[in-house]
Amino acid sequence: MINKVKNALKVKLENLYPNYNIYLEDKPISEIVKPALRIIVEEKTAYNQRDIINQNVQLDIASYLDDANKNEKYWDISDKLDEELGYLEIENTLIRIGERISEITEDTLHYRFSIQLKILKPKDAVDSIKGINKNVEFK
């Protein structure tokens, strides 16, 4: 599911910034051609709740510019992302984007946010787990 999130985000960014190069985190920074946006998964946590897997995914969109007024442009990018990234569409489902934080460090804008995913476990896996539980005897 994480790859679907990253790819949906990449498509959204390509539409918002057609003149920027959009990269996923597997692209080394040394190979990035500016202007660029790079999607990075910073952290993923998951826990099970009955037949649902709950995931919290923290992402970072790093912006790289070679411009004399880059700080001003970074804040423009941050404002535009605030306006356009309230939701992310994945497989005809809207996923709400949580708290968003922007900061500039080492000449790079980091636009960080989190999303919550709820994934239904496959029915076969749930049925087999239920079947295993029925056969357990407690003494």
C-alpha cells in the first residue's frame, strides 16, 4: 500500500509542478536534477485491530531549487501544497492528509505530513486465523 501512496502522490505532484522533476526516495540526492521534488517515507507504524491493519505513514516532500530567491519560492511551494494536499486519491478512495509541517533546512524545503491507512486483511487469512483459534485448547 505504501507504494500506491507514493505513486499517487507522485502523480499529484507532476500535475501541480509540470516543470519540476519528481523523484521517489530511491533516487540518490546526487542524481537529482533541479528543480525537483523528492517523496520520502520517513516512518511507518502499523498495528492490528481484529480484521484491520492500521498504518500511520509519515512522509516528506523535499524540494530542491537552484534559484537566488529559493527561500521565497520554498514558502510558495509550501503554501500551494497546503492548499492542494488536503486529500490524496488512491484507487477511487480519498485519504485525508493529517497535520502538515514545513521547514527549510540545509537549503531544502521539507514538507512533512502523515496519513492514516486502514487495510482489511484478506478474508482467507482471517478465516484461517479464526480456524486456528477454534482448535486451541486451554488448560
